[in-house]
Amino acid sequence: MDIYNRYSDYLKNHFGCRVYKLPVNIPVSCPNRQGGLKGCTYCDEKGAGFDNLSGIFSVKEQIAKNKEYIGKKYKADKFTAYFQNFTNTYLPLDMFEKYMYEACEEGIVEIALSTRPDCIREEYLDILKNISGDKNIEITIELGLQSVNYHTLNKINRGHTLAEFIEAVLKIKKYGFKTCVHMILNLPWDDITDCIEGAKIISVLGVDFVKLHSLYIAENTVMAKQYKNGEFEICSLDEYAKRTATFIRYLSHKQYLERIVSRAPKENTLFANWGRSNWYVRDYIENYMREEGYCQSQLCGYMGGSALDVFFNN
């Protein structure tokens, strides 16, 4: 048994072959950047999609270009059209429908789109349901949560609370779509208790996939200014490994982890992964877990009316 459920194993078992994500960039922004709002304190002008092709290319062109490159490099035949950057449901309904249908190219077996918990509405989910049925394409919706701590969410100016995330997951699950959650485990205002609570909430909601991120600090952000002014400290790599391992131990056996550390852009970054590569940090965490005998769901004894176990285990 491995130390945690790997997303790559899920893809192989579910689709029966190698499936790779093709990043797609569409002209969207974020409600947290509108009306004078400045967005999350850690988010720069490029957002998360620093590897994306330019939005001057159509969806079809981006898929074709990325498919040619990634398909040859990784010998993949099936792909996920991945709408990653910013908030991909934050645009007019007709435009959303247009972009989603344009992604239904040959070889695409899944559409994955990243968005915010406060940008989930039935009208958009209805379009995705139609696409899923018409084109026989699976749907995964990724939600950025980052922390379950209300005070931390306010500190980083997320613009939503835990309640919106819970509502969004419940809505999405009614449509039968997969869900993925993004969490940053070393935000300076969180501690290991927040990591544990995050794992519990994700488990009881039945979220399918998890992306764990290590905080990196991009230049020209509010957080960069705070970092330079010494307003907070980032925990050590040892502490991050401990938090990640603890999170995984409390996570139920049903979730798959897509990543346990961030891959940060090389340029204009003040801090990223303690000066190490993401591969080094990943291996460091996994080696730590193996040495300690840790694995996923090891501490997942809090569900199913656990307080009543006393009446059933005698």
C-alpha cells in the first residue's frame, strides 16, 4: 500500500490509459478583482496559469498546439481540457457555453475548470451537464478554498468564507460532477489544527481530488510587500512536511491527491519551496511519511458517529 492515493493512479484505472491535462486560457478575470478590489493578497497579475498559451489563440488552437506537444512528449492519447487560470465561470453564460463546447475536440475525455466557491450557479452547471451528455465528456470542477480558517481567509482577502465552499460542493455533487479542492497548508496565519480541520471537512463532503500547495510569494503582490516588511514568517520545510503528513493522515481513503507541493514560476518570485525544487520537497515529505510509518486515512476515525463506537466495539 502506498502512503497516499495518487491522482495518476486514478486516471490510469478510470480511463485505462495515460491522460494528460492541456491548459486552456480564456479571457476571464475574477470577481475579487472587480470594482476596485485588489484580489487575493498572494495573487499576481498572471494568476495561476503561468504556463498557459496566450489567450490570443482560440480554445481549439490552444488544444491543438498543446496536444501535439504533450501527446508526443508523454505518449498520451487522451486528454483533459484544463481551464486553469482565474475564475472560469466568471463570464456571461453564452460566452461560457461557447468556450466549453469549443473544448470538445477529438481525444478530450474530460473538461476540468478552476473557479471560486462563490461563482457556482445552476445555469452554468446545466451547460456542463448538457456537454457531458452530448459529447460523452466527464466534468471536474476545481474550487480554490486555500484555508478553512475564517480569519485567514479574511487576512488573505479571499472574498468568501467556508460556507460558500460547502454550498458549492453540494451543488456540484447534485450534478454528478467530480470536485477538486485547492489548499495552501503553510499560510502564515494557519497552524496544524487548521490543516486537520481542512482534511476533515474535505473528507465529510466527499470531495474527490485534492491539490495541496506550498505558499510561494510573487513580486508585486500585497503579500510580497508584507513579506518584505517582516509582517509574517513562513514556516520551515520540516513544519510544512509535518502539516502535509498530518493532513493526509486525517484525509479519508476516498480522496486522491493531485499534488502535495506547489510548482512556482521561476521569475519574479521572492520565496518558493525553501529554495528547493518542487520534486525535492515532494520527495522530502514522502520520505518523512515512510520513515514515520504514516499513510492516508490513518487518523480518519472521526466519521460515522464515532462517539457511538463504544457501544459497538465491545
